[in-house]
Amino acid sequence: MKTSTVTIMTLMTFLSSFGQKTKKLDTIYANEKMNLALFFPANIRQGIVGANNFVFSYNRERAQPLGLLKATKGNQSNLLVVTIDGKVYSYIVKYADSLKELNRFVSFSESIGHEHQRESLVIRDTVKLDSNMVVHKQYPKAFLVESSEAMLKQPERKNIFKRKEGVSLAIKNMVYFEDLVFMQFEIKNETGIDFDIDYLKVAMVIGNEKRRASYQSVPLKPQYVYKMPKKTRHAETSRFVYVLPKFTLGDNEKLQLSLKELKGNRELILRRRL
């Protein structure tokens, strides 16, 4: 198989915990009645709380970005989380009778540092667009643009699709890059009417939406979108790329795509195991 390459400027950055200004810790509230769901940018490797009245649970057998925090009444404490990329996250945790938020999506900027005091971070001159690629966590826009363009030129490896009333939505390609997933989508319109796009949402879902007690949906917000059209005209095929945070599907989870028409009633939902 021919491999596409992306050439970018070499970037060398040195990070050190010495001499950096101490970052003020955010406070997170929890109780025994509700689960507070914390979604980290990368899979959790270790999570520790400082007092017995707090419990932080996560999947230790199969790494996932989701952690659940619960608490009983008692003194405040702290939560320390280390993700598989070495990023460290630290919070003050307190008990509260009622919670203002039940889901928190943690961003990279919330990290207080790296588990190693000093780390050499390199983006190589030539990066191969392939499933074995290892690149650094900082991605210049030029890299995302050129990688997405190379993705569109790759041979089609998947054809997971849903068709409804002449409109079809498909996943044509998917490549993992450490903490990113490049996904190539295709929209084909054979309805005789232009399809103006309101949105295309991506989420991980588990359970049946009709049974709300067991249904859960975790949105995957794209980090970058390349060449997504505002509309797909009749007899036209549009291909574009979403750059998503890395995700893995559990045994009962599926990926869900929701394509909605702007100022119209047409909606297409693709739900499938990859």
C-alpha cells in the first residue's frame, strides 16, 4: 500500500515544571446521589483521591477517557488523574447536596503538567499518514490541513453507510494518530433537491434511546473540520474529514452520526459498530 506523507517544520519544545507559576486548582463537587462524569482528552491510566469519603472509578481493564466521581459528606480533598499520554490533572473535590453539573469535558489546557519534570517534545520533519504513526500532541494547523488532504487521497478502506430517501451518509476511511482520529465522511444526494447541512454530530452511544434509563450518549466534538460543505446539491457527492479526539468503543457501545438538514425535516442517523 502506498503511504502518503506530510512534511512540516521541525518543532522542538522543552517543558519543565521548575520555575513555572503554580496553577490554581479548579474545584469539583460531588455527592452520593448522582454520578459526576469526567471525560478526559485521553484515556485514564491512574486516578487517586485523597480521602475515603470520595470515590473515583474508571475502567482499569480497558482504558477509557471516562471517570466517575462520587462522595459522601466530609472534609474536602483532592483528585489526581494521570492519562496515558503522561498529562497530569489535579482538582480540589468537595461535597455538595446538589450538583450544578453532571458531566464535565476536560480540556488539554486543564492539565497542570507532565508526569516527567522535563520532557523533549518533537514533531518530526516527515510524518507518515498511517495507522502506525506516532506524533506529538501539539498539532499545528498546517499539519491538520495537510494530513486531512492526504486522508482524502487515501484508498477507501471502509463503506459503513446509511441511506434514507435518496440521501446517504458514509464513513469511508478512519486513521488513528495517537490522541486523534481522522475520519473521512461522504454525503451523497440523489433526491432531486439540494440538501443544506445544519450539522453532522458524532457521539458514542450505549443502550436504546427509547429506554432512557439505560441510554447514554457521549458527544465527540471535532478538533478540526476539513472541507465540510454547507450543502450537497442533487447528484453531487461531498467528501470531507473530521479530526476527532481518540476514542475506543466498549463491548456494548456504538458510534452514532446524526446528519440534520438546515430549515428542513430530513434527518439521517447512522449507528454502527466500527
